[in-house]
Amino acid sequence: MDSNQHRGPRVTGLGSLPRRVDLYEVGPRDGLQNELRTLPTRDKARLIEALIAAGEKRIEVTSFVHPKWIPQLSDAEELLRLVGRREGVTFSALVPNLKGLQRAKEAGLEEAAVFISASEAHSHKNINKSIAEAVDGARQTSEAALKAGMRVRGYLSTVWGCPYEGEVPVSRVVEISRALYADGIYQLSLGDTIGVGTPRQTETILSALLEHLPVEALALHLHDTRGTALANALVGLQMGVTTFDASIGGLGGCPYAPGAAGNLATEDIVYMLHGMGVETGINLDKLVEAGMVAQELIGRKLAGKFLQAALGEREKASRRARP
């Protein structure tokens, strides 16, 4: 067996680490939906092409939320037509309800993502529904998507804390997670929406969930508001998590979570994983190229630390090479 494909644990001084990890790229959706400027569809497609060229295989490209709520992603159908289908690459999109699912099916989407909040206040702010109503809606959407032959992923936001309620009980996180998993989602992405999580808290949350769900059904979606995203990712890695959501250049945030910084930058976690001997299938140099594309399209410097370090080194090399 090719060792690069083996997911079994490898014992190190950090404990048992997976041999390979999947990165789930959320920049084209979770990143761009928070930008004030709406990119032309062809520019979004260009960014997605750069991510694929870097070796990314799981990319959330857009959202089928009503355009009134997220106008930045109102071109979902056009974008999917433009990027087409790619062998070995899974495109997914956020699907809020049955109407959005119908649009997604007609656009040929293979994977849908439903979303819930672990906080009542955030749920009302985000989708104007209680948690119970949101779970019921996600169940209906999941069932319909599965019947249509689509895979379904779930997002659970504000797991580490809520901008309106503060601490979120772990027992509530477990209850919602069990319900979503029972409804047929193949993976649940746990969101530190406002970036308040610490490593010990991450350990506590995962320990509680792993009593009820298999580790392969869990992913981490971490924001770096307080600089702890990589530390929390490392805890998840040590506990057997092998899927991490990340965003090129650290794009993203949350429109209903005041002060939330961008997502964990894809380049930052890939650099860390490769440095520990964990395979991702991603070419880091080409990922920097994708980060350059993102930065050019957004029109400002992005937050990804590895990206900025790499660009700085390239600029120094370029200056040295000048006559």
C-alpha cells in the first residue's frame, strides 16, 4: 500500500497522528460571502481553477441561499456551469431549504451542506429560526437531498461560543450533532464561528462528541480571531480528526458574528501538516499561487501568515535578482 494513502495513526512525540488529512476549501463560499465587493463570476471561476491546480479536491464553491440575503453569491447556477465537473474533485454548496435544494439539483450539484447553530440567539439572527425549527428544516433538506442521490454535509456553528449568548453548553452541541448525524449527513463540521476556542476546550468538546459519533464523521471549521485556530486544529489532529475546513488566504468571517476574523488559512494548516509529515495531496507552492490570485481579486492583503511570508520571500528574491 502507498504510505501516502494510509490513514492509520503514526506515533510521534505529539501522540498518534493521521498519515493523511483532507482539507475542505471554503474560501469561494464562506470567504467571498463576507466581502463587500461582489466578484464577477469569471473571477470566482479563476480562483477555483487555481485551487484545483494546487491539488484541492473538496471545494465549497457557492451557496443557494436566496440572493437577497447573500447577493455576493447570487450567481450560483452560472458559476457551476462555468467550472463544470472535474474528475476527482467534489464541488459542494450551502443549501438552506427545499427551494435552495431544487436549485442545487437543477444545477447538477453532487454534495449539499445544511447548517445549524448551537446557539438560539445566533440561530435567530442568522436564519430567523429557533434551533428546533432549524434542525427540522435541515432534516427535511437532508432527506430530500439523499433521495436525489446527493451526499449531505452539515455545519454546526457557534460550538465554542456565541457572540450573543457567550458559552454554549457542550450537552446541547452533542444533542444537535446526534440528531444531524441520525438524519444521514456523512460529516459534521464543527464551527468556532467567532474564534474563541482554546485547546483544552477543543479537547472537551471532541471528547464528548466521540462518545456518540465516529471520528471520521467530524470536521473542524476554525476561525482565527484570537490566534488559536492552528492550536485547536492540532488538538483535533491528535484526537484523530482528519478533515479540516480552511479558506485560501484566511478569507472569511461571519456576517452575524460581530468581530469574527477570517477562517483558518489553507496555506497555514497545510504548512503545519507537511512540517509534521502529514500528507494532504496539496502542492504548497501552487497554493501560494492560488493565494496570490485571491489577493489580486479581492484587492487587498490577506491575513494568511504563510502566504504573506512566502510573498515577502519572493519579493526579496526578486529584488536580489534585479541588475
